[in-house]
Amino acid sequence: MKTQDKFVGLDVHKDTIVIAVAEAGRDGEVRAFGTISSDLHALERALTKLRADSATLHVAYEAGPNGFVIHRHLQKMGID
């Protein structure tokens, strides 16, 4: 079974993270996934849901003071 790529955008704020998802391909759907609290456990739960169908996640977020912690956590989760 071929795994699907999903491209995830994180808009990181002090108290919340807004998540958007784009499916692979030119005609892939782009949608808002939702807003979560900015703690790492909430982020991990959301990303686990997004890859429940064995999708490969590619995550991007804007540079900021919270980025280093998020980057290290994504690496531990095996997410690009």
C-alpha cells in the first residue's frame, strides 16, 4: 500500500497552534485542521491523528522563539 503525503502548516502562538493540512498533488485538498493548545502533548495528539492512515507528514512552521522546541519534538516523533 502506497503511503500518502500530507503537508502540515503550523501557525504557532504563545497559547495556541493553528493547523492547516494540504494533501499531496496539484489537486490535493487544502483545509484547516483546527486550533489546539500550544503544549507538545496536544501537538503530538493532532499529528498522530493526521498520520493515522499511515500518511507521511511534512511539517512547516514560521520561525519564532517556540520553533526550536517544536522542531526537536517533531524529530523525536520521526516527522520531517
